[in-house]
Amino acid sequence: MTTNAEEPKTRPRRRAPAGAAVLREDVTEAIRAAVFEELAAVGYARMSIEGIARRAGVGKTAVYRRWRSKLHLVLDVVSALAVQGLPAPDTGSLEGDLRLLYEVTSRALRHPVASQIIPDLQAEAARNPDIAEAMQKALREGQEGVASKIVVAARRRGEVRADADDDVALDLISGPLYWRSVVIRSPKLPKGYLGSLARATAAAIKAL
């Protein structure tokens, strides 16, 4: 007995092209983590794909399937910092927002790994324009992105004048702590320093 009813058709599964590499995300993240550890341990100049692969527990091929050189790997990791960024504080006041930002940033900059990696990459940036551009992008889109939101919120609350110079405000917010923590690498912040810095910075921005 025949019937006009058609059998339901199943949609064929889409397959990856033959020979296409399937990159596991957990392996990629392990390699990125190994880059930070290797940078902190030996620095950029002595860092090698072999060392990164060994620390990540993978073969060199796994690294080269994702990045074609040590430089491109480091540039990718540094650039990713800009995407992660910091959450914009929302305490209801300019001084409160600055204080919270400084507390979070201070902890990040003084982390043992970061405190070793950042100066090393700064030295490499002076010799390598690609690394310099990646670091500038990470700093600009990360730290300064948050600082811009703080200024915008303060202006909306009426704490900052509408015609205040944004570039000067961003320099005031980001400069002092970065100078003390990264450039002169002060081993320990004085007691009450972050609160005093937040008050002074807030007053300076309001005076613009």
C-alpha cells in the first residue's frame, strides 16, 4: 500500500571542511596563561615557544596553530587586556569612584606577575613599535576607558564642569598611581595614600 505522505527529511549536519583544525578553547586559555607565567619568569627576550608549550602542557604545534610567532602571541595576550578592562565604579560621587578605581588598579599593578611583566614589556616597547602599539591600546581602552566613564558620570551629576578638559582629567586620574606603582615601583604605598590621592584628584578635576 502506497501513501502520498512524504517521509520527514532530516537536515544533514554541517561538517567542518576536511583538514580544518578544531582549536580547543581550554588549550588556547592554557597557552595564554603560560605566556604570562613565562614572561614573569624569564622576560620577553628569553621567552620561547618551547618554554610556553612546556609550561602549558602542550606541544609546540598547538601554539603555532594559533599564533605564527612569539611576537604575535604576546601581542594577542596584551591586546586582550583591553577587552577585559575594569568595571566602572558607581559609588555616587567622583571621589568615591576614584577611590574604588585606585584600590582595584593598585592590587592589579602590584600583583607579582604583573609587576614583573609590565616593566619588561615597556622595555621591549621602546625597541618594538608593534609591542608599543599593543600596550598603548591596552592601556587606552582599559584604564582610560574606565576613567572616561568616571568623568562622564561626574559631569552628569554636576561635579565636573561641562567644558572641563577631558584629556587633562584622564591624565590626572591615571598618571600618579601608574607612576608610583610601575615606573618607580614603590614597594609599599603609604598608609591612607589611595584615599588622599582620590581626594586630591577629585579636587583637581573639579577645578578644571
